[in-house]
Amino acid sequence: MPLYHKLGQIPKKRHVQFRKPNGELYYEQLFGTIGFEGMSSLLYHTHRPTMVSDIKAPKDIMPKIAQAKHITARKLMSYDVAPQNDFLDSRVTLLVNNDVHIGVAAPIKSLTEYFY
């Protein structure tokens, strides 16, 4: 069930010419969070809602710990990992951060000792 909230003057029908007391048109804006689907609000403005009022200087968002142009090509020598008998001991971590560990393993024997 739709919820209606009226604030100020609105026209009796939607998407029609709605004029201010001085004869100028109000600007209409359909605002929703999912585009044209779901709940939305039909707003009327005295000034254009998309009017740019000011353009400020750009803000620097470069992390302070990053080095300028630090991107370089890397070659991960994953085939040079020494094979080991134990499956878990053969794991070698290549890249790591707070969220993920990326590694390789070179086991010689199967997992039958760990998983039945």
C-alpha cells in the first residue's frame, strides 16, 4: 500500500504544468532509490534540482602510505616451490593482506591421512 505525504501545494494530477503564483513553472523531479521501480517521491522545486551552484577545487584522495607510480610487473615463481611429502606442509604463501592469503602447494603424497 503506498504511503502519501503532502507538504505544501501540489497539483491534483501528476506530470502536468504546475505553476507558481507568479506564472512560472515549478520543476518536477521523480526521486527513487531503485530508478523507476519501487517506492518513489514526486517532488516539485522552485529552482532546478540539478542546477550546479559551485565547483570547488578537487580533493586529493591519494593514500599517504602509497608511493607515486608504484605499480610494477611481478613474476610469481610458483613452479619453484619445493615439493614436500605432507600436503599441509607443502603450502607456501606468495601474497598476503588483511583479507586474503594467496599461495601454492606442491604435495607429493595424497590426503588420505587427513581426510577419511
